[in-house]
Amino acid sequence: GSTYSSKVFRVTFLTLAASLTVPLLGVTVLLDCPIDPQPISLKEPPLLTGALEPNIKLRKAERLWENQLYGPESIVNIGDVLFTGTADGKIIKIEDGEIQTISRIGHGPCGTREDEPTCGRPLGIRVGPNNTLFVADAYYGLYEVDPDTGETKTLVSTKTVIEGQKLSFVNDLTVTQDGRKIYFTDSSSKWQRRDYLFLIMEGTDDGLLEYDTVTKEVKVLMVGLRFPNGVQLSPAEDFVLVQETTMARIRRYYVSGLMKGGADMFVENMPGLPDNIRLSSSGGYWVAMSAVRHNPGFSLLDFLAEKPWIKKMIFKLLSQETVTNFVPKYSLVVELTETGSYRRSFHDPNGVMVAYVSEAHEHNGYLYLGSFRSPYICRINLQHV
């Protein structure tokens, strides 16, 4: 009798499954998909060994100003005064532990996904000569901000059409020491910052641009980058490094010298998706990873890379917010040498202490960690790790 009942059960189960699957597939086919993903070929992620060996060093960080600021993506300092841009569109100054809003490029209300384009979202922030701040706002463009008065001046507006493209997602910038040239990324001419997950999944390509503060000209230097993100000039200012987030790699574009106008690969096949990149005191670079590609283990990003149809299915049925929750929280910061090899890495598996690191900014023996989603800045003492 038991084999008969198990047969009945199996038939019933399969009939039920089929009766649910067919309409679900039908609905899925009919539903619109917001993205049109292209297959992306990634190499197998590097093994987390040697300088990349997992550890819990990021758990030694301390959280500062918890719940007093939200989403401090990028951090700079003028002396011991820190500046950052937050998710509610503000540019903030932190002096002697006190937080003060100095400026905002957009206007309220802020707080929801719908508000973001008018609220503004300051991302990359840099200090130029004469201690002026240069800010990349995802929705408004490139700005110069006076750190004392908070006065803002538009340098490149997203309303400006550049070589036939409009800027939709201005992300990061790096400035020459004389303040003449600003190199910046437009992560997408199609998606805005609030749809960054669509951008990662779709793998559409955009570029690296240059703004000349004297001639006021904007030039496109590189195209075809999949989610160009953080940028950093080399100490000698002969090249710019640009993080290509979706491809888990760093490209190098030469801005002076014999190679001027040429480009090559700086680091390929990284253990995660690189976000911002900043100089380290050793002459190398700090790279913050917004997600990790586990090896050994399962990397969702790699699994989906060559399967556009699964990506389409996911985004037909689930919101970006829901999908974000499936991405394992694993925080990783790596230090590269000046030639692009790994010097060391700091990890926080499960993102217990530090979640969603977007930038590592070194100042005075400490590494300040920015985050695009956390309500604090973290700080880690480099002498103690």
C-alpha cells in the first residue's frame, strides 16, 4: 500500500506543481522587465588566500556618530575636520565631534526612493587647492562647495548634454593637485543611483570624463566601462584608476606621459565588486568592496552573470530592495600596492560591525570607512590591525 500511496502523492504533487508553474511562467512572460541584461563573462573568482585570507580585522573598528548621519558614502578631511555627503542630500562637516550641515545641493523632502532625484545624493567628495570641496552629486552633477560658508557653485550640471549623452549617475571624482582637472565617472546614462542594482545586473556601459576648470570643457576619455565607479589619480598624476564595478576590475587610463590617452588593465578579477578607491600612505590604494565574490563558496553575481533570463525573471517578480536582501553582507577592504598587487585585506564576514563599506579614507593613522547605507562612520586604528 505504501508504494501506491507514495505514487499517488508524487503524481498529485507533480500535477499541483505543474498547475502552479504554468500560470506563473505565463504571468512571468507577460510581466514587463525593467532591465535588458547582457551576458557578462567573469573569470572564476580568485581564491581568498595569502593577502586575501579571511580575517575579522574590520570588527576592530569603532562606530562613530551612530544614528546621527545616514549613508556617509565618501569622506575627506581638511586638517582634523571631516566632511562627508549623506543619503538625505546634505554635505556635512564634523569638527571636534560635532556634526553640522554646511550645504545641500538639492532640496527636501528626502527619505524615499522617489525623493532622491530632487533631494540629491552627494557621493564622491574631494579637497581641492585652497581647501575648497569638490562634490559629485549623483543627480545634480559636479559642484564646488566652500567648506566655511557652504556656498555652492555648479561646475558640470547633469542637464548638460555631453557628446550626445546625458549624465544620469555622476558618481566619483579625483582632482589634480593644482585643481585644474577633475576626472569623474558617470556610472550610467540610462539608470539613476536609486536603480544601481539594475545597473549592476544589466551591465550597460558608460564612461570616464574630464572637466577642465579653466576652459570649462568636458571631455569623454573612456567609454564601454560597465558601471564605472570610484576614481583615483596616481600620486605622480600620470594615470587615473577607474573601478569597473560589474566586471570586478580596475582599469587604468593614462593622462600624461608617453602613454597619454592609452588605457590598460590595472587589476583584473577582484574578490568583490570594487566601489571607491583612495590613496594609501604606503603609496598604494585602498579599495572598498560593495559585495564579495566567494571562492570557495557561492557567488550570486557570478552565477547570474551569463544567465540574463534568470536576471529578467528575478526583476519581473522582485523589487530591488528585496533582491538587495539576498546579497550576503560581507565587508571587505583591500590595500593594493602601487603596481596593483594585494598588500593586505581587512574583512568582516557577515558585516557584523561594518556593513556596506563604500570607501576607505586614510587619515592620521586611521582608516575611516564610509558606507552608502549605514547610519555611522567607522574608524579603524591601522597600528592595531
